[in-house]
Amino acid sequence: MTTHAPPPSGASRPATPPASAATVLAALLDRSVERMAEAVADVRLFDREAIREAADVWDNNLFPLFWAVSTARAGERERRAAAALEWMAGLGERRRAWMTEQAAAAGYDAAAFLPPSDEPYTPGRDYRGHVMAPQGRLTREKAEELAADYDLTTATVRHLRVERADSRLTAFLQVVADRRFAVEEPVSPALLGVWLDGVTDADFASPGGGGVILDAGPPGIGMALGGGALLRAARGLYHPDDRSWHLSAAGRRADAVTPPRADRPGRPRRAPGGALGPDAHAAATFLHRVMLELRSVRYAARADHIPVLALCRAFSGAGTALLAAGSQVFARRREAAFREVIRGWADRGGPLLARGFARILEAKTGRTDLIETPGATDRTPPSPADGSPVRGTPSRAALVMASWTAAHTDHGTERPAAAQLQLALPPRPDDTAPGRWRLRTISCAEPEAFRLRTAAFEGAGPLVRVGAPTAARGFDLHRGALYVAAEDGWSASVS
């Protein structure tokens, strides 16, 4: 008998016959968990944004999913699921694109269940009625628009982050720029943010100098920064973070074609939904809390504290399981099925996660009857006194993320300059998951030196700890491609 290899991870599966809206909705939850597992499967290719994006979808869509699947009547379930999908896609084109892309990866056509999307984009208005600056694709026309409204020749870098996202590099650059237009009242400096995808070149050393030259054309995005720094990427997005943007030339043009705030056809104020049974509600509240925990990787300092892969294993197939539980004919059976779903998550998570799951359920729902928690096991940490080896800085590491922030004032508070690194470190001999690299995030205040070149991201390379304990302490990776030094040391050890 001939066997066929499974499709590569993340690849679109062969299209299946037309599915129901409920099946697509459940598949999107399953695919979200799969996507997060793929993003952390090898932390040397860690994709923090993919985890954040997949988890963020379920912040305000998880309870509509539970409501949609919690009925035995197929027609009612289909009506509810279609409403949930429409609500989910209503957040914007980026969310809609994510839905169609991830549904296709699961073998379904989500677009078949969504209303047409042919409305042109228009900026929103804030509570004062002022048109708000958009986030848009960076083109030559938009680059010229920015240069006309802001003096880029004297702009200075506030923040730079270069980060791995699977097999490609991304970057975020924030610069402070003077306005070329008059403002009505004293306001904070204008901040221009640029997100770059498909970064091919990065060369930066702090503190650099003033001035930004922005070139956005068919070959890609090029940015020359003061002090000889540069960034090149395949594509980019921009966003002026400026409360006075409505007074700029671009803002005035947008204001002329943007309808008043009260007249804009908007998304419904409330998500579709209804009352859930006690056990379904407990399952929804619990899973929602877990999704928020997964989403917290958006903060780099949290990323190495969240057991993403273990959580994804525990919740694998959650959408399919919830659809089966909610489709039970009688309410009592549905509630029992939701209880079994929760216990299945705890069983797959193992004793350590199960104890954490039980704490979440008790804190968020007051329920202590859903998970039987195993007793805690005593673990004695190794110490030099008992002959255990003392762990030192590994000789190799792979750079996942590097960022630098200039000293600045934020809402009246003085913020010192800072640097942050995210490193993939080799497994320890005593690790419980042999062969798996681990993630470590470290930061320092007032770095004495920060240098970064693209070569620092070329996989695992030699990591050298430099400086005597009483002098500047730093790290050198890939023979100078990354070099960061700080006199006051780091927030955590690299061991």
C-alpha cells in the first residue's frame, strides 16, 4: 500500500468539500494552537508575533465560539457560527486575511462564510472628532508625504528592534521628528513608527546621529540613519504617532473625505452571544485566560516565561473537542462533555500545568471540582555544595531579538537608555527536554555600547562574555556582529 507524507508544517492542506460555518470556526481555533506550536517548535526560529497574533484573535471571539457551538440544532448552530465568523472578520482587513489564510491551511474556505469586503479604507476619528493617523503600506508616495509633514533631516532614533520571525527578519524603528506644520497647543514630540518585513540589511550603533533618509520604491524599503546606520527590507508599514496629525497636510486631506464620527457605519458594539451553562462557561473563561497568557509573549521580557509549546500540546484539537461537546443533544450531556474537555486539557498538560489550570479555574470561576490536582513534588535545586556542576555562560547562542532604546521622557517620567536581547541557548545536559534549545531574555539599563549587524542573526555562533566583573560587562556574538556592554550588568544571567 502506498503511503503519502503529510504536508509540511504550515502548508495548506488539500481542500475538503464545503464545510459548515461551525466547522470552520472550530478549525480556526485548532489552527491557532497549531500555528503557535509551530512558532516555538525551535526557539532558534522563534516567531513571537505569530504567537501574539494567533492568541489575540480569541480575546473577544472565544465566548462567541462557545455560544455558537453550544446547541444540538444544526441550523441554529450554523446561524450562530456564521454570525461569530462575521464578527471576527469585522475587526479589519488584516484580521480577515488572517482568517482566510489560516482556514486555508486547515483545508477550508473561510471566505465562503464572510460578507463581501469592498469598502475602501478610511481613517477613524478620535473622541474629539479629529481624524486619526492611519497605519498603511510604506510606498514612495507615502514616504514623500511623511517628508513633507515632518523634518526627517533632523529626526533621531528613539527605538530600534530587529527580530527573527521564523526564517525571516523583521524590524521596528521609531524616530522623533519635528513637525513642519503649526500645532494648536503644546504637545508631545511626534513619533514616526516604521515596521519592516523581510529585512536584508541592518547596521546600527548607538547612539548614532541625527537624520533619516527614507527610500521606498519597487526594489524595497531603504532607510539611512545618522551615524552611518542603515536598514533595508522587502516591504514596510508606517504610522505617525502624533495627536496633531490632523493638522498636517496629509491629515487635512484625510479630514476632507472622512465622514463624521457619528455617521460612520461601524462594527456592532457587542459580540454575538448568549448565556452558557456553568461548565461551558467555566471552560470558556479558563481557555480565555490561557489565551491571554499566551498573548503576553508580545512583551519580550515575558516570552521566556510562558510554556507555549506545553500549552499548545494541552489544547491541541480544542476547537474540534468543543464542537463535539456543544453538539450533544441534551443540556446535561453537553455540560458533562464540557467538563470532560477541561479534564482532558489537564491530563494532556501534565501535573505541573494541571496545578496551574486548577488555580486559574478557582480564581476565575470559583470552581474547584473540575480538575483533580496531583500533589506537588519536591525538587531540590542543584548547588555547588552538593557537587552539582555550576552552570556558566554557554559558548554558543543564536540571536532571536535585539533592541535599543534611547534615553527619553515618557509622560513626564525620565526613562534611561536600555538594551534588550533575546537569545536561544543550547540545551543543558540535565534538561528535561533533551536537544531542545531554550529561550532567554535579558536587558540592561544605560548600555555603554550597542552594535548590531545582520550577521548576528546567522544562526548559532560563538557567544563571548567580555569585561571584568568590576568593569563594563557585555556580550559579543558572531565575532562582533552583536556587541552590547553595560556597567551595571544585566537583568538575568545567561546560563
